Amino acid sequence: MTPTTTLTPAAPAVRRPAGGGSALRSARRRAALEWIAVHSLAIAAALFFLLPFVFVFLTAVMSDDQALTRELWPGTWEWGNFATVWKTPGFLTWWRNTLLYAGLGTVLAVGSSIPVAYALAKFRFRGRSLAMMLVIAMMMLPPQVVVIPMYLFWAKQLDLAGTLWPLIIPFAFGNAFTIFLLRQFLLTIPKEYTEAARIDGCGEFRTMVRIVLPMAKPAIAAVALFHFFYCWNDYFGPQIYASENPAAWTLSYGLESFKGAHQTDWNLTMAATVMIMAPVIVVFFFAQKAFIEGVTLTGVKG
């Protein structure tokens, strides 16, 4: 018996289109152009916000003769400008005062605002709506309205003029903006969690610390960054209370006097600006995930 042989038809040869490499490059170029067209507004907005920082940095590394001229690119990169600024008398003192103001002020504001926000979000008591209205009213009240009576109280009654304590101590009694944002976030936490903790025998303080605060970490991080940036950039407060004492100046106020001390040395002024902005940018870069998550979750809820 003769065995039957089955012939498998050969697979058809795949023919590559002529000019395959150029066609692939053309497709990639077309995809890149489509991406740019879709994101053109975002790119334009990014350049709009980025160009001032580029201008400040390039001016900071220019020579005295080239700063603020028509030449936008440094002829020689003067990195020594940053060392000159760092060695300026009083600059380290301004750094220390700013860290004290921003760090201690943030800790006091967030620590004192959390219990108030928790009470406004989770407790039901008479006058709760009125208390919330007062918090919102304090947010809408400009600080310039109360600056004169507050200055008279801190400077004349407590003799704290020429220090940063009139700016730091009030944060120990809460901050309206921080209370509002934390309260809005705490409203999104289901009440079943707190009720279960109470059934297990937890008091209100322990419930807040062990149950609610771990769930509110994104909101706490967001308000802490908000408050830290506010204190770091604050110019009005140090000008009112610490202007008469150079030993209590902060970076924001010291930068103004630095520009006055170097009226023609704009490269040094820009170098000082870069050194003041750098910590804020670094902090936001490493904490942007928690910051954006906290801002997103802290929505407006009744």
C-alpha cells in the first residue's frame, strides 16, 4: 500500500512596501504633529509660565555688564553670583527666620485647625451653621482691615514689635482657610467609620487620631503645602512687624532690601530670587502627588 503524502501549501511571501523606512518615519512625524496640534494650547500655556523662570535664571548667571541688556543668552556663565549672594551679610539670618516662620507656622496652623474641622464636619450641635459662616467670613476678610488694631495689640500691649511672633502665634488658634478645606474633605469620609469606632469604645479624640486622620492624609498634606508656601512668600506680614529689626527679616522682605543694596547688580538680585524660589519648587516637585490628590479630593460639599 502506497502511503499518501499531504502537501502543505507554502505561505505566501510577505512583501514589504517599497520605502518602508521612509513610510515609518512619515507616520511618526504625522503622529508627532497631531500630538502637538492637540496639545498646542497646553504647550503655549506651559511656555507662558516657564519663560519668566528661564529669564530669571539666565539673568542670574550673567555678568554685571550683560544683565538686562538685549543679549538674552549669557556670554559667560557667572556661577559665582550665587556664592556672592550666599555670603551677603544677613542672608543666612533671613533663611533661618523664614524656615522658622514657615515651618512652625504650618505646624501650628494645621495642628490647631484639625480639631475644629473635625467638629464642624462630624458633630451636630446648635450654632454649627453659624460657626461655619464665621469661618467663611474670616476667609473673605482682608488682613489689611484688621492690621492696625492687631499691630497695636502685638506691638504696644505685648511689646513684640520687631519679631516674627505676632505672625506665628495667631496660627496656634487655627486658620480659616485650612479649617474650611479640611472640613470639606472630612465630610467625604463615611460616618460609618466613626460610628464603628465609637461602638468599639473609642472616644472622640481617639477616633479622630486613629481613624479619621489616617484617611485624611491627602487633605492634610495639601493644606500644609498651601500654608507653607503662603508663609514662605509672605511679604506683607514681615513688613508690618519685623521691618524695624533686620535680625528678624525673612527672605521675601530681605530680597527687597537686597535689591536696594545692589541697584545696578541685577544679576545678583536674580540670583537671590532663584535661591529663594528653589526650595519651594523642590518641595512641590516631591510632594506634588499628595498635593494634587488632596486638592482633587477636597471638593465643595454641603
